Amino acid sequence: MRIGIACYASVGGSGVLASELARALARRGHEVHVISDGTPFRLRNLEDRLVVHVVEPPAYDVFRHPPFELALAAKMADVIRHADLDILHVHYAVPFATSAFLARAMVPGHRVRTVTTLHGTDIFLHAYDYALTAAVRLGIEASDAVTAVSHHLADETRAVFGTDRPIEVIHNFVDPDRFPPRSSPPPRAAALRRALAPAGEFLLLHVSNFRPIKRVGDVVRVFAEVRKTHRARLLLVGDGPEHARALALAEALGVAEDVHALGRIDDVAAVYAAADVLLFPSEKESFGLAAAEAMAAEVPVVASAAGGLPEVVEDGVTGFLLPVGDVPAMAAAVRRLLDDPGLRRRMGAAGRRRVAERFSPAAQVARYEALYKRIIIHQ
Ligand code: GMT
């Protein structure tokens, strides 16, 4: 098939998932065209059968705002026409599905079919800016097929938008080969442990884009609690609006010197393989790709029981799920893990197994492929 994949190039989960899907499809012999606002960071290397098309909104000085959505639609129309796409698969209803709707109108008579994957932001947008609801609904209704990354998100979409469109749930996937396990860590992970835990300190980890929804303050509070009884350090991977506040809180709680902010790094796999526990106390989370990545690396996860996280983390088996904001309970769960190396090992191994069984690229990519074929046949 000739497949277009449209996504943001940012390092967020949707960009990672769309990039991995694009690469996997190209490796399975499809011709893939990625349409994005930049080159997604996981697609910077040359890949057979994969082309990245970058949207450049005109910065013409009459426009108060560069018209990204129009430039995106025009680029989509251009790729549909020139690459003769069978499928255009967009990640997010807004702006991608609405731009795809417009793009199809620009290539009248073309048989291209559109698939929209919801990652959650569309739903949050509804709560944040009700005025955009109609645009999200149009994106959903105008797609030939809609998928969501968790049952939780599919249910919420139906409830919020009152749509009776079938929404197929295709969970995120993680390639275990990209995430070496803690039990046989790569040399980079061992070096990291030597540098950051020279006296055998425990390493707690948080990975996110530091949006308020991630509750990074809770990460620091849990760490400060654990730090009272255990020699431990906290690694923060990523950056975003709450980063500075998190560091200020660590200072206020007297644990700043044990908090290491590693910033936005590409090689997060080495950090997972060096960590003892992932802290993931989000307020809302459609799926929680970082939790699945940690599990792939055999790292137990202490998370909130929010959104789709219970579909990822099996409570008591691959980690612990606690109520949002329950810092004492999360700290107790971390202590339980740190005090019991056997439990850490068992939960880590169960996590890697769960990822292989439920969130493998082979199975999830095949489901997207089957969906594409179904809507092409039914045109
Ligand atoms: O988590 C973020 O803030 C980034 C966001 C995105 O849009 O890239 O991630 C969302 O999509 C990921 C891939 O499907 C999911 O694993 C994340 O759970 C979801 N984030 C939220 O729901 C907050």
C-alpha cells in the first residue's frame, strides 16, 4: 500500500508512535510518506521506502498567524496526488483530521481513505477550549476509520462527542529490542549507574514532557518521602513547563542534590535499564507510553490508576496503581519495591512479558494494516 502518516514531529508519545508505525510499515514493504511539521526524531536516519515531507506554513507578513492547518492540508493534497496514496493515517483529530478533510476536498475524485488515531489530546482540548469541539467532531466524523490508543479513551470519546462511530482500540506498542532489560543492561546503563549511583543508591526515574497533567510535583514529593528512609536518587528525563517548578520543589524539600535532570535525551533506553522504579503519577493518561517502555526494560512502575494506565500496568503484577495524588501510598509502594529485590525482579520480568504479549509492534502494526485493507476494500 501507499500510506501517508501525518503527525507532530515533537518528542511526545503520539509522534513516537506514529514514527515507529511509519518505519515498521516501510519495513513491511509499504511505501510510506510522513507529513509533519519537522523530521520526527526517530526518523532522522535514511529508511528504504520512507519519505518525510515537512510542512512550511508561509510567514507572509500580512498573516497575523502562519496558516499551519492550510499549509498542512495543501501538503497532504500534494502527497495524495503525487504519491497516489491509498491511505492517509493522521494522529490527532485536530488539526490533522480536519486538514485531511480539507485535503480530500482539494483532490476531488481521488480514492484515498483516511484513518484518525486519537491519542487523548483531542479530548483534553474539548475541556480546555470548547470552541474547538466542532472541529474535533468533524475530524472524527469525516474519517473512514477511527482508532483510539485505549478502551478508556474510546469510551471517553464516545461520551464527550456523543458519536456512535465505531472506534477500534489499538494500544500503543513498544519494541522490546529497543529497550534492553535491567537484568542484562547495556554498557551505557552500567556506566550511568556507576556515575549516578556510585554508592549503590537506588535510582527512581520519571520520563515525561513535564506538562501539569504529569503531576511532576508528586514525583518529587514521593522521592522526598522515600529519601527519608532510603539512599536514592531521582532521574528526570524530558523537559517542559513544570520542569523548573519541580526542581524548585526539590530544593524546598531539601533533596535537590539527589535530583538529576537529564533533559531531553534520545537514548532513554539506557536510562530505563539503569533505573529501579519508574514514577508515573499522571492526572490523566490515555495510555502511558513511558510506562510500557519502562516495563519493556523490566522496570516496575508506580503510577496513578488514571485513564488508560490500568490497561498498561497490571496492579500488583507489573507495578502498583494508586489513586491520583496519593503521595504517601506511592511512597509506600516504592519503599516496598526497594526493600524487596525479588519483588522488583518478578515485577520487572512480568512487565517485559506483558509488553511482548500485548503491546508488540508485530501484532499492533498488523492490526493497523488489516484496518487499512478493510477500508480500502469497502470503498
Ligand atoms: O503525554 C503527552 O503529553 C504526550 C501525548 C502526545 O500527544 O504525544 O501523549 C499521548 O499519546 C501517547 C501515544 O498514544 C499516549 O501514550 C499518552 O498516554 C498520551 N498522553 C496523555 O494522554 C496525557
